[in-house]
Amino acid sequence: MNEQDYISYLELINEGHSQRSAAKILGISRSTIQRHIKKQLEVDSIRNSVFNVQNQNDYTGWQSKPKPELNVKPQVLFYDLECTLSKSYHFGQYKQNLSVKQQVQEGHLLSHAWAWGDEPVIGSILTREEVLDHDPERLVLEAWSLLDNADVVVAHYGKKFDIPKLNGYFLKYGLQPPSPYKVVDTKEISSKKFLLPFNSLEYLAKALGVQQKIDNSGIQLWIDCDQGKQEALDEMLAYNIGDVEALRDVYYRLISWDNNGVNMALYNDEHTALCTHCGCDDII
């Protein structure tokens, strides 16, 4: 695959083609394209960049973009993902123990949203064509680059869901583990430190009086997204972005209670007294 083939491939993606259909139009196998993209991931320009994707129409492929200037060290990534529904053959409706042979379609990454420190929240979601082709490769590679550039990843239920989910996707697509990073799980902090009625992000945001989670239309939203309905995809992306906005506000209220978390002061080269929770020098 030469450079011109790669440019043509990116142009097709920008026009709304899925990776599968773009490969077919160019007469290039997806494995060849994937190897080329993985090679791009290994160069320094990718390791020192992040994606700036507002929505699926803004995607410009694997073009290096400057890492945002953050107010504090380390590089803190607030992150949340949404997955598609899984489909299976089954007899009953309650407490089903499904085998591999009953699987029809495995769920995969549908959208994700993130923010670097106090920077604006950014989101990315599969195109209609990618959903119908069950082709989450673009988002998987975006997620890998984000985690590879992070020092600390903040996610609600991140240690038991978001991060293991992403690791599974990376494994399936033949990617190596991202550069080492720490994980701060706001659900874990809430569960260990407080005896609250609920530890959900929705409850915490409401109880703490901070940015509220955006409501969605429930399971029907996931069904409509699975059918490639653009209105549903737009709603899902807005919902995903809203979760990260709520996550960040909840994190700032909880972090002072986390005495087992990340010592942010260790990431700063300044030889002054710094807050261990946020890394700032305002500790009076």
C-alpha cells in the first residue's frame, strides 16, 4: 500500500464509506490497510498527538494533531464509551446462560467521548455505514491513541468495564498495549468511601448538584442505532458527551476523598509543594 492509496482511502472514509467498503473500492485487502495504520501508530508523530474529532463528519484519518496544552500535569483523560447491542438465539427471557453457538452478532464499540483536563469534551461515533457493516475499527484505533497519550484515565466503572472492554478490542485488532497509564475510577471511590443509596454516575451528579447526565430514550435508542438511523446516532453521541461532562464534575468533587489514588504531584518537575490530588500549587 503506497502513500497515494492511503490518501485515497482517507478520502473515501471522509465521504462516509466504511473501512470495509473503502478497501473494496480500492481493491486493497483490509488486512493490508490495517497493517499500514498500525505502522502509523508506531511513529512518534502519532504517539505525541491526539485526535480532535467532533463527530463522524470531522474525521480526517490518521493525521497528527497537536496535543492540547493542559493547565496541569499529568495528561488526564476523562473517558466514556458506548457499545452496540449483542444479538443471540435463545429460548427464554430470564437468566439465560448463552453459549458461543447461540451468538448471532457480538457487540462492539459504537461511540466514545473524552476530554483532556479542562479542555472541551470531544466525541466520535460510527457512521451509518460503519454501523451496518459492524465495523468499529476506526474508533478502536482512536481509543488506542487516546490511551497511549494519557498518564491518567478517569472513567466511571472504568476499571471493570471501560478499560477491559477497550483492551479486548485492542487484542482483537492486533494492537499492542498502549503506553502505561493509571486509572481513576469514580465509581470505585464512591463505593469505598461512602454508603450512598446508589453509586451510579447519574445519582452522583444529581446528589452533588453538578453537571447532570443527559437523558436518553432507553433501549430503543440502541436498537435505532443498530439499524443505522442517523437521528439516533446523533442522540447517542450527545448522550456520550454529556456523560463525560458529568464525569469530570463528579471527579473534581470526589478526588479529595481518594487517598489510594494517583499522586498527581509526582508528574510535575517543579520543586515546590504541590497538591497530591490535582498537582496545583494552591495548597493553602
